[in-house]
Amino acid sequence: MGIRLFNAKQAVRRILLSAEESSNVPKGHFVVYVGETQKRCIVPISYLKNPSFQKLLRHVEEEYGFNHPMGGLTIPCSEQVFHDLICCSS
């Protein structure tokens, strides 16, 4: 479990260091692409401590890995599921 969370943190760190993304993302946030349309969402880093969000990241890593062509973290769940998770996390 600790290793998987570490891998998620590494992926987020890589995203945060990306020059292309960092110019459009507020400090303390990171970008994820959600759903079939790859909607770009800006998420507070504090969500990484949320158990539900961690569970989602573990599932995404197991199914798809963290290396995606868009350069950001891709979460292939529906936008509605992601929105519901974010609403519960805030």
C-alpha cells in the first residue's frame, strides 16, 4: 500500500514539475484528465490525503498505470463519478 501511494506521489510530482502544466495551475494544485472526453480538472494537493481519492488513484494505477500521453494524470472514470468523489472530499 505504501509503495502504491509513493508511485502516485511520484506521478503527481512529475506533473507538477511539467513546465507546460505549471503555468496554468495554481500553487498547491495538480491537473487530472477525467472521463472519455479527457476533461481537464484542477485538484488541490490536499486531496492526496483523502482515503477515497487514494483508493481511486490505486485503482487507476493498477488498471492503467500513470504514464499517459497527455502528460497529466488520467483518471478514466466518468466525470460524474469523479465529481461526486470530489464533492465528498471537500
